[in-house]
Amino acid sequence: MTTPLRKDAARNWDRIVTVARALVDEGVPLQLNDVARRTGVGVGTVYRHFATPEALLETVATPCLEALAAHGERALAEADAWRALEGFLMRTVEAQVSDASLAPVAAAPADALPRTTELKKALWSAGDTLLRRAREAGAVRPGLAADDLVPLMCGVAYAAQVHGGATADRAATARRYLATLLEGLRVTP
């Protein structure tokens, strides 16, 4: 059980995360000294809350990871195996192009926070199960492996980032690219 933060500490934590979120959205690498300066708190305060920039980045990404994990749980309850996989992948690629914190956290070889590890495992497990169910239902080409999903999704997200136009248009571009990819993977009767 974690002890709740004092009100001033909680305010500082919120300010630090808010500033970090803005920096990530601007494409600025997180440096704890810079975050402290922009937040108006001491460097020691930032380090007390977040031991490393990776821990802060993972904290920024946590709401997105939690939303994706919850979506994965809902997708697992979907009866139509193809629709469940398609919906999960669509939501994942939309998150990749709309939340700048997601890609570096997902690609990191190690996690700074146990919660990040837990959420990533939930996502990988959901994707694996959804793909297996779609394959068993005969809806997906048999050659597609679970290990193929992440590189394919990253490719779609990267293409949407590079060729998707304005930030507001990238999610639509990513959905269009993914829909095209999925049509190529789908087995139609």
C-alpha cells in the first residue's frame, strides 16, 4: 500500500507531470533538470518523485497504456474474433500517432516502473490472444505470427507520422493505412 502524498507534494507531482506531458508533446527530450526549471520546483523535488527521465516518461504514458489495456480487455470479450482484433489494432495505432509518449515507452528494452511492465504485458497478451483467436476462426492468414504485430503496427504509425499531414489528420491516415494492411491479412470466405 502506498502512502498518499501531502497536498503540496501532490501539487508538485501534478505540475511535474503536466510540464513533462507538454515537453513530450513538443518532441523535447525529458531532462529532469529542465523539467524542474520549467515547473518552478527544485531539482531535488523532481528527483524525489521521479528517479530517472524514463520513470517520468513512463508516468506520462501510463494513462494511455491503461486505456489501451482496458480496451484490450473489452476486445477479448468481443465474440467476433476478426472484429475484436481489428478494433484492438485500430485503437492501438490511433494511440501511437496521438500520444508521443507511447512509442518510446513501448520500444524501451527495460521499464523503470513495475506498473509499466504490468501494462505492457497486458497489451502483448491481449494482442497475442486476439490474433490467435482470429487465426483459429480462419479470419487471418495462418502465416501471421504474434511477433509480426508490433513491427507492422510501428510501420503503420511511422508512415502516418511521416506522411499523415497535420497532427490532426494523422489518426485518420493511420486508420486508412491499417485498414489496407488488415485487408491484406484477412482471409475472406
